[in-house]
Amino acid sequence: MNYVDTMQLLSRCQEGDSPSIESLVGTYQPIVYRLAISILDDPAEADEATQDALMAALRKLSSYRGEAKFTTWLYTITLNVCRGRLRKRHSHARLVQVLQALYRSTGEPETQPEQTAIHNETHTRLWQAISALDDRRREAIIMRYYHGLSLQEIGQVLAVSERTVRTWLHTAHEQMRVMLAGEGEWQ
Amino acid sequence: MSAQQHEQARYYLHIGHDQLNRREQAALDTHLAECAVCRAYATDLAGNQERLVRAMDVRWGRYSPSPDLGARVSTRLQRRIRQRQVVNLVGATVEGALVVLVIVLGWVLVRQAQWSPVVPASPPATATPQPPPPATDDGGWAALPGLATFGEELKLLDFALPASSLPPGATAEMVLYWQTPTDNPAFMVFAHLLDADGRPVVQVDAPLSDGACSAGIAATCLSIPLPEQLAPGPYQLVVGVYDEDSGQRLTTETGQAELALTTIQISPLPIESLPSSPTPFPIPPSCPVTLANGSTPPGEEPIPDHHGNGAIWTTLWPEGKVLIPPHWVRPDGSLTMEWGWWRGAEGQLTVEGRRLDTPLAPPLLAELAEGYAETGFQGGELIFPSEGCWEVTGKVGEAELTFVVFVVKVDELP
């Protein structure tokens, strides 16, 4: 959807046009969910967070002035919703626990070839290294590599300067390199 | 090849090729062409990043929003719209009832005024001229942003510390600006310089205002003598207020009796004894450049170059000099520099500036990047029409931050 289409759709949504709202929700719910699952790491909670984020976005639609990309604006709202949920469940401990338990878990649903790959030692250590990062550096890494955001977009979503994002990415890589040093990777 | 060059290359690789500017890309390409170790690192890094992406995709990519999520959002939305309609209906009904009530009361009062006999002992309220409403304690200054409020009404608006890095034996001069509840508050201000262990190494006290107070605004000048034997390093400057009569300290909104204001860096050598190295771009004494006060914007990593006042922040160049390399000089001769700002309050950032050493110079221009959140960081470029001594002011709503820089063209950055 190009810029003009998006702005027209948003304008109709602001007027309360139901089909436009449904179209907006249908168009953007996948990317909102994708961010929510990557932050919350819980499919059910990501579902609820997606609802909350879309509702919040529709409520705040009048504050969107078209200066940033709409998806960046939506990312900011989604991230705030997810952070609120993480705070509620004592985020850090929970996230570390989830990530650390990721490969100890048993009885996962259908096994796919990729899942087999992820269960190898290398990926386990990779995940442990990511989980050891602080929240902001982990968010920066996830947004950069999983969501493919530019440094400027990450800065806009996290409300920090591009220079700070650079520093976070660099130090995140360095920390991961140190953690994985001696194990034949990331060094 | 120095370790610093390898480190720099690794930094660029971590940022990612597609996120570097042309100069950085060129530097990285040149280094990689000559350095097999860094090329190998780049290959490993790319492989690991690919594995990282794949791992995340496998973990999270298999999930998708539940099929009825859109319907649930629509339902919630419709419910909200209905609730709003009900609220609006109730509001409109109440509003209508109030209008009717006011009309009826008005009619009753008019009728009473027309038919009631005048009672001399109690003249009608309108017969007595009412004094104008008393001015509020903070009058027209009520909206001023501040760093902290001591007690109920004494607000610390800002401070000025011209030099944040000083040698032992020097005197740190600072000014505190207050919004006061009365014109002559009987308060004393104290400033303590604390070492790394939190122990005070210098303490000074001064009256909050010694007569220079007017219209609810006061300034406190403090001279903080730094002992000769003070060890080099950062020292925290805290300030507080106490009642002159009782000696009781006033606390801030957060219940603290003192406020950590900034850090003063004690330099290892007295300025006079520093080795005299030729300064390539000397600043004229008439240019009162601003040195960073170290005030860190919320959410940022502290660095000494941060400068701010609790409402607006920026990053200043060391020594107050802005060095402009050739590729930042525009065809029309104007000099540009990327400039970052942080906004503590919501609002549109505007930037203006003027040359202090030549009043006829055209004013500063600013191109501010859009798309940032309503608060926090905002990037952009400052465009100095010429070299010289520039005063720059950033404004957000009522808040503003002013600093002075000396702008000079250089062949290359040191």
C-alpha cells in the first residue's frame, strides 16, 4: 500500500468508516502480530497484544501526522503495548526464562526441518547469548534482523537517536561475540 | 594496521553496509580490501546473522494471528463506539437540562430584581466594585518548565555552569534560576560537591536571593572553591534549599532533600601547567562558547558531550568548536552539520540562531528531520551561512535551550 492509499485509508478510518477500519485491521494485523510475538514470545499473549495495539492505534489515529511511515508509528504503539504486558508479568525474568527454556522444552507440536536445525547446539548458544542481552539491545537486534528495520526506524520506534542504536547494535554484537567466544562461532 | 582501524571496521560491520554513509562505506571497503582478518570476520558475521534471522523466523514465523482476530477487534471497536454514543447521549441530555435550569433561574432572578423593594442595608452585589482577582503566586510564569520543585512552590527552573571541567584550586561559578512563591523568600541554598563515594568535598551556602528577585523569578549566584588537593575525576554537584530561620530542608516532589544537578570534572593538571600545544583553530575571546554540562537526555547513555536543561538536550562539540570538513560545505558556501536534539516535552522543535560577531550575517537555518516520536530524539541539520561565533537556540513549547559555538572550516577532521 503506497503513501497516498494509506493516508486515504486512515482518513476514512478517522471518519468511522467500518469497511475501511476492517481493511486497516486486515492489512496491518500481520505485521503488528509479528512484532508482538517477537517481543512477547507467547502466541496467545501476542494475539491479545495485537488487538490492544490495533485498538490503541485506531484511538490515536488523529495523532498520526504522516511524518513517519505508518508502520513505524504502528511499531511504536505495538512495542509500548508489549512492554506494558512484559512489565505486568515481570518481563525480564520471564523473557530470560522463556528463551532459556526454549530448547529444553519437550513435546513441541509438529516438527519441521527448520525446527530440527534450530535445536542444534549452535542455535541454542545463539539464543542464550541473545537472551543475555539487556531489553533495549535485544529489541534493537530483533528489529534490525527479524523485522529488517533501518537504524533510523529503530531509533524512531525506541525513541532514541540513530547514534544510540548504532552503539546498541555494536555492543550487542560485541557481547554476543564474547559470550560465544571459544566455541568456534561469532568471533 | 592499528588495532583502532580493526575495531572501527568491526563497528561498521556491526552497523551493516546498508546503514553506513558513503564515507563510512568507503573506509570499510578500503580496510577490508587490505585486511584478511577483518574479511574473515565479515564472512563469519554474515553467516551468524543469517543463522540468527533463520532461528528467529523458525521460532516466531510459524505463528500467525488467530483467524478471528480481525472480527474481535471490530467487535471491540463497535462496542467502544456504542459506549461513546451512550456517553454522548447522556452528556447531551445533562447539558440540555442544565441549559433549561439556567434559563429558569435567570428568569426568576430577573423577576425578583424587577419586583423586590430595595433594602438600603444590603446593597446589591453589583453595587460594590469588585477588586480584580488577586494574581496567583506564580502569575504569568505558571507554565515555566523546571528541573525540580522544592517544598510546595519553589521551583528550580534552570542552572548555568559556564565551565564543567576545572583544575583543582579553581572556582566553579554557577547560577541557579528559581521561580519563587514570594518576592523575598527567606530560603538558603546549599551546594555540595560529592566525590565518587558520595562524600562532600566542598560545601557552600548562599541566600536564595539577595535582592535581585522580582516578579517571582530569582537567581542565586554560587562560587564553589575547589580545593588545591582535589583528586582528578568526576564530582557530582548537588543542590538543596533550607529555611533560613528553622534550618529545615525543603524536599522535592520525590521526597529528596537535595538534587543531583550535574557533574564537575576535575582535570588532572591545572590549566596553566598543561603542555602548550598549538591550537589549530583558536576561539576568539569575544566568542563565549558553551561547554557541555553533561546533562544526559532520558534513555541515552551518558557521555560528557551531552548538554541540556532538563527540558531540551543536545550534544556539543568538545571545546565549543564545530569543525566543518569540505564535504559538509554546500555549493553556496554555507556550512552544514548534523545535529541531534532531545525533547523532554511534547511539541514542535524549532531552531534559530544568529552570529554574535557580525550582526549583519544572515541567520542560522535548520532542517529538522521529520518522523520522530512526539518526545525524545529529533535529528536534523544546522546550516551556518558562514564561519564564526554562533548562538543557537532550540525551542519546544515554552522550553528553550541556548548555546554558543564557534564554527570553522577544516580540511579534514582531526
